[in-house]
Amino acid sequence: MMMCPDADAHLELDMKRSIMARAFPGLPLLLGGTGIMAGAVLPWMTLLAGLHPLRGIIGLNGKLLFGVGAICFLAGVTLIARPMKTHLLPASFGFAGAAVTVMTAWLIGGMQAMQADLGRNPMTLAQPGPGLLVAAAGGVIVSLMLLVPAAETRS
């Protein structure tokens, strides 16, 4: 039995759609978790015109952000490998992403206040680093999980 080329192309297109539909719910968690972890490791502030970086991972807030990012990343891998029908998991990670975004906004405000205080001493040359902005972007990406519907699996 010989299949026509149109049927092969249609079958291949259906397989690609199935793979993308299965992988899509885990992508925001993978990307956002990676962004949160990278933001925790990158410098949040630099002193002496960039010679002395102050990385977020050295403090409790940075370790918490890194842990949340790692959990999001692992959940993204799990969702890509095995989709779930529940709405509870994406919603809970979406709220966690919103909490990370709010936390990083609060930390950015504290960092700006600290930078203004350190700016009084001309020898420190304090500058903001990219870490908190990257972590905030990762939190926004993870909060997109609130928009992801539950995976539909065929029986």
C-alpha cells in the first residue's frame, strides 16, 4: 500500500504540531527559570566602577531567587516530558513568577536607595548591575504560566 506524498506531509505536520503543543506549557518555565537563576548569579551592584561586583547569590535573597529559578526550570523539563491535565500546576507557578517579579521590584528599590547612599562617597563609584533586571524578566516570563491552558492528552 503506497501513501500519497500529501498524506506524508500532513502526517509530518501533525507530528510537529503535537510536539510543539506538548512542549509549549514547559517553555515559559524553562526560559523564566533560567532567567531567574542567571539574575541571581549576575552582579546586582558593582563598586569601584565595576571592579568589585556584588552578586545576588552571596545573600539570602539571591539564594531564594536561585532556588525558585531551579524549581521552575526542573518543572519546565518535567512538563515538556510529561504534560499534565491539571490547571493547578501552571497557576501556582504563575503566581510564583508574579511573586518573584514583586520581590525583584522591591529589591531594585532597596538597591537604588543603597546606591544613593553610597553615591555620597565619591570613592565607591557604585553602579547598578544587570542581575535584578534579568531576574525580574525571568519572573515575568514564569508568570505567563497563568495564561497557559492545561495540556490535552489523547486517550
